[in-house]
Amino acid sequence: MLEMRNEIERNLRAHVADDDEVLPKTVSKLSCSYTSGEGEDEVSVEGNIYLVGTAHFSKASQCDVREAGDSIQMVIRKVHPHAVMVELCEKRDFLLHFEEEVLLRELQAPDSFKNIKKLFKENGVVFALMMILFKAISGSMARQLGTFPGSEFRVAFQEAAKVDNCLFYLGDRDISITFHRAIAMLNIYQKMKLLICMVKSVNADIKSEVMEEFKDTDVLDKVILDITEYFPLLAEVLIKERDQYLAHQLRSAFVDCCLMQREQDRYEPIKIVGVVGIAHVKGIIATFNNNINIKELKRIPKPKRDWIKIVLKVVLYSLVSYGTYRFMRRYLW
């Protein structure tokens, strides 16, 4: 079975195809094919991957579901896919199972001291602060825009459940791996600068003209793009690597569907719908046929010494020592 999968992956190819049917402007179509086996056992199967680009925070991204334009519902109902993949990882799959009002409350609610302490203990100071600030920025955006990121993924999840035998995949890389890899690329000065930028972004007001831009792009990816202007190194981890990872996961989903058909001794064109942030679409298409090293993309670099933690400890111990010295000098000496 593993040899069969590897053979399919080696022969999997795709290109952007012209569609005879009218698709929403946010949908890109990849025409795929694979060949496996040799001689009389050789089998060729074709299929299509429909990439739906969405703006995670934009209400238009969900309102258009009911229109002939950007409609996740319409695409899934029209295509009747064998599988649907969304740009979420397992740690964010809760977005699929709760109503938006509940998610908004949870996003804006402060974390418990116990959870914060655990986050710092298990991941280090920089990672913990980044995660806390990332949540705060998302909450601020959600409050100002009046909607929660990821609503389009719930639409895709609900629609996929209505299609007989439709597989559902979480295609994004674990958010912890992404942040760990990003942190590993920065020196102590860059880490401090990044944290300061994120702190400034927490309560930043979103201007009306910027809100209009959110209708045509993924808000979180836009924030990431803004950050990468100051930290070009992070573009590789936060954007390009995730493009590759999503492309690999789409290929894997295609392979899974092919293997299932082979087991059932039936062959029909494979159809997959991928729902991703619109900023990832070009990168996915550009890297789809590349030889992607998935093990490297999932590797967490060995942690360097947490200099921020060391500095904080030195400052704390210095203050305690100085306070003790002043107390003893005043009352005991």
C-alpha cells in the first residue's frame, strides 16, 4: 500500500485549467492526474482540485455563500467532492464545532493563570507571549469587524457532511510548529522587536479603508504580511512553508481518494475542494508540483537558550537582592 502511495505521489501532476463552467472569482481549479502500476496493471486517473480563496474575517466571505459569487456552499454542492480540506490544524478544529457567539466570547476572554503558567513552562517566554498576543490581536479584530475568523471553515465542514462518503481534512501545519520555527529564526533583538510590534497591534483601530481591503484578502495573512515587512526572514516560515504544507496535504488527500477507489475497484474523476486563505492560493498553485520535504516542514528546531527568560530572572533577582540590601541596611545595620 505504501509503495502504491509513493508511486502515485511521484506521478501526481497538476496545472491550472480553464473551466468550461462558471466558477466564483475566488475559485482556482487544478487539473490533476496520476499513473500507477506497469504494463497491464497501469492505471491512470484524472481529477480536479477546486481551491476556494477566502478572507477569514470578512463577513462578505460568508454572505456571498448565498449568492452566485464567492460561495463555498455553491462550490461544494455543485462539485459533490470526494474530499474537502480546510486551512486549519488539529489545535484549531474547535472552530468547526461552536457557534460564532461562543467563539467570540472565548476569544476575548482572558486565559486562566493556570493555562498561562503551563504555556510559559512548556514553551518558553517568547513563544508564550507570542501566542497570548496572537489571541489578543485576533480578539481585537473580531470585536471591530463583528465576526469571528474561520466561519467559512464551518460552512465547508457542514456542507461536506451533506455529501455522501465525503472525506474531511485539516490541512494546515500545527500552529505550535509554525511559531516555534518562526521564533528560531530570530535573534534576541528581533524577538523583542517582534513582541513590541504585536503589542502595538493589539489595540490598533482598523480604519474603514483597511476594512474594505479585508474583503479581498485574509486578515491574519495580511497581518503576517505586515509583520514580514519588518522581519523578511519570517515570510519563509509563516507564508511560504505553509503554502508548501497545504499543497502537500491536498496532494495527500488526492492520493487517499485514489487508493480508496482502487480498493473498491472503481475509477472516476477525483474531485476535491480546498478552502484556504486567499493569500495562500498562488503559493499552493506554484508549489503543487514541487518535491516537498514534509519532514523538514514539521521539524521543530532545537531550542536555543531563552535569553529573555534569563534577562528577566537576572532583573528579578537583582531587584530582590537590592530590596533585601536596603531593608537590612535600614533596619538591621
